Amino acid sequence: MTTSYDAAPALYIDGEWRSGEGRETQPVVNPATGETIGQVPLATAQDLDDALAASERGFTLWRAANVDARGAMLRKAAEILRERAKDIAKLLTLEQGKPLAEATGEIMGAAQIFEWSAEEAKRIYGRVLVRPTGQRSIVIKQPVGPVAAFSPWNFPLYLMAKKLGPALASGCSVISKPPEETPACCGALIQALHDAGIPKGVVQLVHGVPDTVSRHLMGSKVIRKVSFTGSVGVGKHLMKLAADNLQRVTMELGGHAPVLIFDDCDLEKTLDMVVPQKFRNAGQVCVSPTRFYVQDSIYDRFIDGFAERTKAVTTGSGLETGTKMGPLANVRRPDAIEELVGDAIANGARVMAGGSRGDSGYFFQPTLLADVPDSASIMNNEPFGPVAVSARFDTVEDAIAKANRLPFGLAAFAFTENGRRANIVGDAIEAGMVGINGFGIGGVDSPFGGVKDSGFGSEGGPEGFDSYLVTKAIHQA
């Protein structure tokens, strides 16, 4: 398979692509090799002003568009994404590193979001209030206005689509700021919307230094809503910026998902599920199962089975057939993971599998650490990489206390065949999403979001539309 990188990442403003000519650029790197494969142009202040002006004009046009017309364009964009999936998946793998099968699945997921959003827009219902004859009071939902959407590099297409889908379906215009690590695949998503007929000014795509872009866009009163997926620290920073213009915010921030393994689970079936999930996208998943708390009586068997399966995970370039786990997405990640693993070992953790970085590119071995104490940094800070950490627990109460002890609350998982215990755990764990005996917590029709330091607001499901809509009451005497 060829590994050429033929895309020309650019800026998309007011319905047109702008090249890198006359603009600063930033290298795009293939994480499997560490080699530069392209350049992404960074938006100038004038580019950002143009994007804001276009988005303001685009909103006036788009909010008045018939919901069926908006839906038809989103469905067409979904169709285009599926037709181009093979080529876009190659771009995604070259830029981000994940295996082609995972990249293709991400594109299909983005298409599904557009389709579902197109249909859900028809169900933005209001209310008619009971009033005396001759009077009328109604409650309606209207689009909030131009949106600034900041999405991360771990699922660059899917998470950008998760913001664009409901925003566009609701009637909002959007300025999308994707990650500089993955510009070409994100550009392909915007091209699909362009080819589907989205009017000029409704969607913009800008690249640039994150802090510079966020301050510029959020400093404008044009922006009425901010949607961000990323780290806790950056999320808190953006909330402070949003306060100046009272911009509505949705924050999907970091996690450190606990996994409670009870002694009555189907152990082999559980192991067959958790290991692929842990190392999906090299563990660079905000809801990745990470802190494995295992009941005493099955702890040793669980660790041995986990280690055996971990050693069998094939790593390599995502373009190669048979690769189950690709590299980490950028040069910073292997160093961060290595530091966390070293600290855990110094605090008494045992390395059961992996534990080292690769020889080239941005690889780190699939890793399992056993007997990791709470004092280890990795038990308190999200590794965001291919490392599973484990410890014992005794009672249900002990397990819940361990699961809830951190300030994060995005996702949590539990494996048990006891129905009553499942109900208790599902209710008691402090997380926005809980998976019982499985990892299916992110359907397009269900809310996705966290509590505590993991943020607030939802993406996905009808709840995902709420933050893109304002409520208006109209009273007629």
C-alpha cells in the first residue's frame, strides 16, 4: 500500500479554500515514522476575522433554511463520506496513526452522526400553554447562533462531526478549529459538507495556535456558543474566556475510567472484551478503561489472563495488515507515558506486560501494571495511552469508593452477573456514563458527557441539541 500524502491541508472560509501562501505553516508528522509528511497553514488574524464575518452572515441564511433542506444536505454529506471512506481513512491513519480498520469505523461513525442529526432536527418541538380563549402562549426553540467548535486529535473526524452535526441541524453556523496534527482528514470532512451543498458562510475551518485562535474567536460577540473536547486544564481556561461574552459552553473533558471486576463475572468473556477496548486507538480515548479494580478472589487469574492477551496485541503502522495498535499520536505522548510507568514502578507496581517505548516513531508497548498503589501518579492522572493499571478490592463498598475517589467522572464500567449489584453500582458511581458488562456507551442517540472535573453538557442524543438551542416564550393577548 502506498504511503504518499497527497492532500493539501488548507483553511475553509466563506465557502472557499485558502492555501498556505503567505501564511505561517506547521509540519504534519506521520506518528508511525516520526517523519514530516506535509504542512498545515495557520490562520492569520485577518483569516479569523473573515471567518467570524462569514459565520455571522451564514447564520442569518442558515437559520431560515427549511429543516428538510438542512437535513438533506447532512444526509448527502454522510453519503459522500461513505463513498470516500477508503481514501479518507488512509489520510486519518497517516496523520493520527490508528489502524485502517479503526479509521474506517470512525468515518462511518461521523456519517451516522450527520444522518441522525438530520432526522432529529425534525423533533425540535415546542409547547402550547393553556390560556383563555383568544389568547395564545407558545414556547419555541431557536438556534443559539454562530458556534466555535474545538475538537481533539484522538478521534479527529468523529468528534468534529459530533459538534457539526447537531449544530448545523439546529440551524447554527460553525467555525470549526480541529487539531493541527490531523488537518487533511478534517479537511476531507469539510469538503464532504461543501460538496453536499452547504451554503457559503455556514461552515468555516481554521487551523492555528490553539490559544491564539480561541482567544480571537471567543473575544468576538459573534460567537454565541463554544463546544470543546479536550483536557481539564484547557477546558477551565476556555470557560474563563467564555465568561467575558457570556457564551454558552459545552465541556467534554478528561477522564480516568474505573473498571470494577467482580468475582461473579464471566471472567474469560470479560477479558476478551476489556483488552481490545483498553488498547483501541492506543488507549488515546477519553473513556478508555484504565483503572482496573478486581475482586480479591479472582485478581491473580484476571491479571494473568490480561497479561497474556496484552502480549498478543500486534503493534505497527496502521497501514499494515494485521496491526491491532498503532503509534501514539504525537511526539509528546511516549515521554509522558514513560514517565508515568516509571513512577508507578518506583511506587511498587509490577510490570506484567510491555512497559517500554518502541524503537522508532511514537510507539509505546501495550502495558499492564499490577498492584499499583494510590500513591502512584498514574492512579491519579489520566495516562491517555496504552497502559492499564490494576489493584485489588474486597467489598462492593470498597470498589465504589475507589471508583469515585478522583475528581473525574466521565465514564465507568463494571462487570458482574448479579443484577442487584449492577443496579447499585450503576447508581452509586459518579460518572456521566456507566457501562455494565460492556463498553457500548457512545451511541448517536444517547448523551455523551461527564460530571465533576470531566465537564458538563452532552453531545449525542436529543440532549446534544439542547446547547445549540435557546428557549423563547411568545405570549399573545
